[in-house]
Amino acid sequence: RSEALTVEGKITGEIYLSNHLTIEESAEIKANIEVEELTAHGTMEGKIQCSQIAKISSTAIINGELYAPKIIMEEGARFNGRIEMDFELPEGI
């Protein structure tokens, strides 16, 4: 889907979105997720793949795997799992 999505409740399953996903503080997500951009304030569990950026706020609790080329994690955020970032080093480094 191409629209942005904001979740305030519970979701179990899979989320595929070619835009921005916002997980509000009240949300509880147990899902495999593929999105362009993620902003997480709530509780998430599963495999999360972001093609652009993942922003994890201080209220977020994440258990699982996070794949994104850019990750911003605020102080106080709770993360348990694996983070992998795709990036290339500049030539000569």
C-alpha cells in the first residue's frame, strides 16, 4: 500500500507498506514488517525491515530484528535483538 499508516492498537501478522508506518505508544505489534520509514513509540516484536530509516523513540520497546540503512534511537528506548545496517564505506577507508 502507498498510504502512511498509524497504529494505536494491537496487530498480529504482517505489515507491508511502501510509505511511513507510525507505531503509537499505546500500540502492541507482533508482526513481520516491511516499510519505507518507521517511527516507533510503542511495543513491537518481530522482524522489521525499513528501506529508508527507522526512528525509535524513548518510549519504544522492541524485541526482534531491525534492518535499516539509517537508525535513530533515542535515549531510553529498549531494544533486545539484532540490528543490521546496510551501508558502504567511502573509497579508501
